[in-house]
Amino acid sequence: QVQLVESGGGLVQPGGSLRLSCAASGSIFRISAMGWYRQAPGKQRELVATITSDGTTNYADSVKGRFTISRDNAKNTVYLQMNSLKPEDTAPYYCNLRGTSIFLRTLDSWGQGTQVTVSS
């Protein structure tokens, strides 16, 4: 079993910044990629950013140039630095982990979400 503990969400004014963290623990043998997704009310869950074990990153067009994803492999932790936040960034943000368990089973695990609200 894998646990993903997210932190760092909150209320921020437009133009402000937040940093999300997600720490993974449990029966993890290998992590292929970690990332962040969000799901605004009435919308489908969408990719925000992902990072692979070798550091390759991928971003949604809507956040390119404003958000930066990074990872501490030693701590099994992924971060999302969010700058120049806009009201349309408001949503719960979910951490995702893909990899292999110690039992050699495929992992596709989700955190419980952390709320980001951008409002004046």
C-alpha cells in the first residue's frame, strides 16, 4: 500500500505564490513518475505537471512559465512551485504516483487532494 501526503494548499491573492508538497511512503519499489493534477468544479481532472525518475518534466499549456515541478528522489517527494497564480487555477490539487510496488505490481496511486484557492 502506498500513502501520499499532500501539503501546501491554501488561499492566495491573484499574482501570489504557493508551493505544494507530496511525500510518498509505503510498499514502493520503484517510482516511474510523480505529478500533480487538478479538478475544478464541473470539470474533468486535468494534468498540471509531471516529472519522471530521470527528471523529464511535462506541463499543461495553461501553467507553462508559471509553475515548476521538482522532485527529491531520496525523500520520495515531489513539489509544485506555483507563481503568478490566477483565479482559474482554483481547484483541489491531487498528487499522483506511478511505479512498481515491492510485490512487483503496478502502482497508480492518488493523494486525497489539497485545495488551492486564488481570490482577492
